[in-house]
Amino acid sequence: MRALVVGSITRDTNIFDGIAQHTFGGTALYAARTYRQFGVDVRLVSRLAPEDRALIAAELPGVELIAQPSAVTTTFENSYAKDGERTQRVTAVAAPIDYRSEYFADCDWLHLGPLHPLDLFETWLNNHRSKPAGLDLQGFARRIDGQRVIPDVDPRVVDLLPRLTWLKASRNEWQTLQAFLHISPLERPPRGSIETLVTDGAAGGILLRNGQRDVHWSAAPPVEDCDPTGAGDVFFAAYLYHRAAKRADAARGAADAARITSNFLLRRRDQTSK
């Protein structure tokens, strides 16, 4: 099995209690690592400054990294409050990721992980080469204004939704989309057979499908007092693996993905405490 993952890898500064931690991040990075842990082949398409390419390749052993050149690598500063709320600032933005049909060769599903509306060239949204596609909504539920990150839905997502097989959104991103579509919390946007996963941190989340009972999952176990960066990305990649590669049912896929995400956070907390 091979997954095609598309999205910017970032230089991240994560700030907790005034203490800054520097690392590489981004949906695409965390998703690729998660797939490799399952033994899935990964083709990762991103944009990187030349000086970061070798560093990222070392972070992703076994991944086929297609690093399109860019003058800069996308750079985020994430400040976390004590209640877990995140404030973001963007100090550098890479060029949009170019689309090529040959990237889809031998791939079984597409994992779209844009970090902002201009992260990918538009062709990525319109031509999935008949592959099942999953989208992390965050890139279409915010925009960059100067260096600020502001909640705002990109209108193109309305036409994109029916083309997706899976959609992942945080609780806040989902509420932003609902407000944009002028629908109540009990309504479902028209989206065919798409499976929507709305994550809510340590509280777990809910799987939404048209015409079927909603499925709730719990964090297993919930992990607090830990850097949550990338947890949603790990969850979504684990879910897509269970659905696309293992052919697990949706409820089992969500439960197993939640367990894997908790293990990811527990390992991070243990490493930080050493």
C-alpha cells in the first residue's frame, strides 16, 4: 500500500509557559511518520528551502520525499495558553505546491494536508486521479493576514467536499464551516458519502455520516499536560490507514486511531519529562 501525502512541512516554534521549543512540523510530516509506523509506503510532496531538504529527509527515513524548491520553508510560531488554546503567527510562507499527475502512480489514496488556502495549486483540489481522498480542513478554515492566522473558510471547500471520501476537522474548524454554510449544529452539509471526523482533543470526537448514526469516540486514555501539536494529524493518518489499508469499519477505525494518538502523546510526554 502507498499513500500520497501533500502539504507544507514547517519550521515550528512551540511556546509553552514562555518556553520556546523548535522543531519541524506540519500535517504532512506527522502523517508521513504515522503511515511509516504502519509499514505503508509514503510519497510526500512538499515545498522546502534548499537548506532544509537534507534535514527533513533525515526526519523521514523510508519516505519518498519530493521536495519542490522554495525560497523559504513555511514557518509557524504556536503559543499555547494554559487552557490549551493556541495562538498562531506565520513568519514565512513557501511557494504553492505544484501538481503533477505522475505523483499518483501506484498510490492507493490521497492525504491532503494544506496549512492555508494557498498552500496547494488548485489542480490538487479538482483532480484526484480517481483516488480516494482525505482532507484536513484546517488549511481551508483559516487564512493568513500578514503574520496573523485568522479563522475564515475558503469558499472553494464547498465544491471540494463532494469529491472527498474523508474529512477531518477540529471542533472549532467544524463550527467555522457550519457558520459559513449557514447550517445548524444538527444539520449535515450535502457531501455524498463523505466520512467527517470532528476531533475535540482529550474529549475524543465524533464521526458524522449522512443517513447513519453518529459515532462518538473517546481518547484512550486522555493525555493532558502534554504538547498536543500533531495529535490531530496522527489521528487522521491512523484513521485513513485503518479505512483504506485494513478495510476496518468506520467506528473501529476511529477507536483504533484514538488509541494510537494517545500512545503518541504518552511517548512525547515521557520523552519530555526525562
